[in-house]
Amino acid sequence: MILSLSIRNFVLIDRLDIDAGSGLTALTGETGAGKSIILDALSLALGAAADRSLIRAGADQASVAVEFDLPPHHPAWDVLKDQGIAAQLDEALTLKRVLRATGPARSFVNDQAVSAGLLAEIGELVVEIHGQHAASGLMRPSTHRRLLDQFAGNDALLAACAAAFSTFQEAEARRDQLETDQAQAIEAREWLEMAVEEISRLAPVAGEATELAGLRTRLMQSERVTEAVAEAETALEAASIETVLAKVSRAMERICRLPGFEASTDALPVAARTAAEAVERALIETREASACVSALERLIDHDTDALDAAEARLFALRALARKHVTEPELLPDLLVSLRGKLDLAEAGEDALLKARKDAARALAHWHQVAQTLTAARVSAARRLETVIAGELAPLKLGRATIRIAVEPLAEGEGGANGADRVEFEAETNAGSGFGPLRKIASGGELARFSLALKCALAEAGVAPTLIFDEVDQGVGGSVAAAIGERLVRLARARQVFAVTHSPQVAASAATQWLVEKDHDQGSGGTRVRGLDDSARQEEIARMLSGAEVTEEARAAAGRLLEDA
């Protein structure tokens, strides 16, 4: 529901901040006070077309912001998530529109810039405006099927229909793909046979090309490795390093064995032992180095035949890969794919016949589910027509009839939501013929039709806030009282605002706001103030008697408030 509305520099409004409550709120005031301006401002924030003429004279921009409290399961959150708009389910949702004297209008959701289209999409989900000129969801045929389904409780049938249609689409896609693949395979059969034979003859193995490339590299380097190892062995032998180190080691050993040197801590004996240990380590490392060089020689694989074979195989794999515009490593997968296509070309009609039967069965199942959904809709339409008829008479629309047309869509136009077109139609006088609500109903009737439909549909629709603009135009007495009673009924589950000139409707409200000229502003702006019980009685008395409020009018107003 709406928590607050903030308007800045909009037409006659300089600055206006309104905090809203639940239940039914009546907006009253003299003609020209600015009630329609407030609705225009709200519509702007909900995504209506921008018009620079709405900017207050002398201002460079106008802005309207509306704050909402929505339940966590409301579909508006899903729309925001799909669009990547950050939002916390436990926080308020704010829609804002800014009109600028120069430059385009800007739209915001939770202070994040969005397109006007997204703002309008969210706006339709959170507020419904019903009035003489407001194109509410009830007036748009595109929403009628959804409203009827909600009234009928068709959720399970809709889910089954969507699942059946999805299965049919998948089966149809498989059939179409198979038909295309088979046609292409038959046309390319000769080439496929040649390609399969050619690749099969080479018999590529997964990972083979990479392994051959590594082997080829190693074999190509073996000769250089052989030369280097021979050079190292020759150098070791020519230098007689091991012989020299052995002599040095024996000399150091003689020094360390001199009397008094073995355990002495004097500098010379200690240095002699250190030198002996170092020479010993050098001798060991030299012998180990020589052994390692010899071992390296034994590991050298210098096989010219193997190198030639590896190169020939690798070049063959690469050439075949280039021919088929692929990578050598992917040749085994390509062979599997080409064999599959060749099998398809040679398999005849068996696979295709099965795919066609699967698609036909899936289509038949969808038709069956769609027909069940159609029957449920037709039954619900008759029930809803009866409920609506009961709402029309008290609203002085007893001569009107609402018909809910459930008609089949053209072949091929059905889908996840079934195969029906649903539209609410009206006949305002017997024999005049049925037509769309917008075209058949007059301005005053249109608002009352909306109220009647909304009451009949009860919980259908997702908008938590409903606004009725002069739904009581041209009626009074018992009809106005009936309007008030129905607005109160709707307000038990939703937040409802009623812009009204009817004292009966105003008295029915839980809260009443007075829209009036702000004479404290030199330019004659508009302001809104909530009325306490005494002020409400005075305002309703004005609505009853006109400019001059009489005691009789005050008494009548008091009775209306007591009876509400």
C-alpha cells in the first residue's frame, strides 16, 4: 500500500507531503481545489506520459515520489530482480519521477535510474486507478483472461497447461531439428561416407596429437642432448677431478691424524678437520655428478625411425583437421558426429516417424489440457456474470449487462495460457448490443462498472492500492450509499482512495482528506489536510448544503457519520 506521497513544483502544488493509511480514504474538496492534480501527480510517478507543462510556473523541475509497503510475495519484487534493481523485501519501495524544464524526464526506483517503461510496469502492479478517463486493468482486454482465471482459481490448470505446452514445444523442436538434420544428411550422404571412411582410416585417438607433439619435440632434441652429455663426460675424464680430489683428501687425512690434532680445539687442528670435511664432500659430489651424467646418457632415446613415424602421424592428423576445419584433438568427436549423421541418412524414416509421433502426442495432450481449462473458464465466466449482475443494480446500472466472452484463438495462436481469448463486454441497454467496456459505457458509468467488476472479482488482481475517481458522479442517495458500502468492502483487504463529491461516500470512509486552495501562498497553491471528526462533519455538511452550511446540514452530516 501507499505509505507516503511527496509532490514538488507540480502545476499548482509547491510542496505537498502526505502520509497515507490503510482502509478507505476519501478525498473531498470544492471543484477546482486540485484533487485531479494530485491524481495526475500520482499517475506521473507510476509511469504516465511526461509533460513539461506540468512543471509549476517559475520552477526548473517538478518531482513526485511515492513510497510503498509491499508484501514479500508481491510480483513487483520479481520484476525488479529480473531487471537487476537492488531491493530489500523488508524495506519500502519508492517510485519517483522528475520532470525537467530542459532535458528528458527521469524515472527512479529506490533512487536507481530506470526507464519510464519499467516504472510503468511496476506502477501497474502496485496501483489501479479507476475513473472516467483512467485506463485501469479492468478496461484492458489483455488483462481479462488473467482476472477470470484468478476468479476461477485456475492456478493448477494453468500450470498443467504451461507444462503440456512446454513439452509440446520441446518435442516439436526435436522433430524439426531431426527433419532438418536428416534432409541435410541425405543430401550430403556421399560426402559423409567419404569423410567417415577417411577419418576412420586414420583412427585418431583422444589426446594423441598432444602426446605426439611432445614425443616429436623430445626426439628432435635427443641428438643435442647426446652431444652435450659426451662433452660433459669428456671434460670430467680429462680434468681428472676425482683423482685430484682423492689425493687432496689423503693429504688432509694425514694432517688430521698427527699427534694432538684429532681432538684438539686449537685453531689449526680445527681448520684442518674443516678442510678435510670439505674435500670429502667435494669428492662425493663429484662422483655423484659423474654418475648422474652417465645416467642421463642411458635415458637418451635417439630413434630416427620413431621420430619419422611421430612426425608423419602428427602431420597427417593436422592435415585432416585442417581439411575439416577443426582441431586435431577434436577429430575423434567429429568422427562420432559424422557417423551419427550418416546413420541418420541411412536409417530411413524410423527415427523421424518416432519424433513426429512424439510431437503429435504432446500436441494432443496440450489440446486436452487446454480444453479442460476452457471449460473451467466458461463455467467461471457464467458464475462471474451472475455475481456482477448482483453488483450492477444497486449502482444504478440495472439495465446494463456484463458478458464475459470466452472465444477460441485461431489455430496456432494458443500457448502456455491455453487457447482462449477472454474479454469483458457490456450492453448498457437491452437490445443495444454488446461491446468493449470503454466504448459502451459513459464516463460516469465507466467508473461504476469498474467498481462493480472490482467488487465481483474480489481478490483478483495484484495491486494493493485502488483509487476511484468520482465513481459517484451523477448519482446520489441510495446509489451513493451503495457505492460507499462497496468501497468499504474493498478496503477490508486493500488500501482504497476515493475522490468524491458524495457526502454518503465520504461518510463511509475511515479517513477523510480535504483538498483545498492554500490561500497562504501568493500563487494560490493546493494543500491537503486530514480531518478530525469535527472537521469531517463540517466538510460533509458543506457537501450536503453547498457554500452556506446550515445547522440542518450539520445534523444530517452527523447522522451520516454515525450510520457509517
